[in-house]
Amino acid sequence: MTKLKLVVNNIYVGKEKEIFFIKKELNSILNLYARMVSNGTWRDYSFSRSKLDVSFNIYQRTSDRPILKILKNFKPKNKNEKFQVKDKNGMTLEKSEELKSIIGKINKDIEKF
């Protein structure tokens, strides 16, 4: 039988890391996605996650590369780089501290996508 150790005052208890979009953020992204699907512009989506960020990827066709990525950076270098929008070539289109402002800019520039 192996020896068991009792861990008291674990420093990691209660420190939940933010590893995904929170409910409010995901709700606003999915509302935008639903509007674009009803227009027939977007057809599919996926998520990808790494240690540094999580992204919501949007596709026109399932077999293509994502035409748009909405990223949430967990360790941004600057305060205004927490949320980013990138195109299919990886170029940053918008970056902001708040997801709401990025969603608003996507709504204005809807014809591009």
C-alpha cells in the first residue's frame, strides 16, 4: 500500500483560472453568430484553446479555413489586447479591452465578411 499525505492549506484552492469565455461573453458571440447564420453568411463555427488564449472560429464552408477568429487572450501584454478579431490570414482587425466594442465593430463591418 502507498503512503498518503494530507495536504493542509493548499494554496491552489479557490484560485480558479479563467480558461474559457464566460457566459456573458459567449452569449454575445453566439447572438452575433446566429444573426449571421440567418443571413446565410456564416455556416459553421469551432473553438480552439491554448494556454494563452481561446478563440471562436467562424467558417463560411466547413472545409475552409476560418474567415474570422474572435480571440480572448488570458495574458495580454497590453490592457487593450484582451479581445482580438483576426481574419483568415491571421491579421489583427480589431483589438479591445471589452468584447462588446469588438462585437459592435463587427456588426458595422458586416459586409466584409
